[in-house]
Amino acid sequence: MSMRVRDLQQYLGKFTKDEKGTAISECHLYIETASGHLEEIRKIEIQENNIIGHDEPTRMVLKTESIERFKSLTFKQG
């Protein structure tokens, strides 16, 4: 199942108690790659699909820096 923006909002709300300015507000964002490295997110885009009736009319795209800075502590191979 795909994650939706509302899922991310609910998840973060558990840590922030739905308040702005908490410690998590200053956290850096990373994506874990297939090799288990963490890449920092540098840009977020909202893209719209112009095809009527398409399953994904809009999507959020997280763009990374493509530098393998750290190895993920929770990476599971295989």
C-alpha cells in the first residue's frame, strides 16, 4: 500500500502533538536507498497528472542529494 500525505501528517502529529515549533521540526529528512544508505532530501515537488481518470492525479516527489552519507541503522538486506 502506498503512503499518502495524510499518513505522513498523522504520523508526525504523534510526535508533535499537532503543535508547531517542536524539536522534530528541526529534524533533517532522509530516504533510505536500496543499498541501505541514507540520502538527504533537498527538494519536494508536487506534480499533477493531466490524464483524466488516472489513478494518481497528483503525487509528492522527494528529491535527494544522491550522496551516500550514512548507512542506515535499520537497513535489512535480502
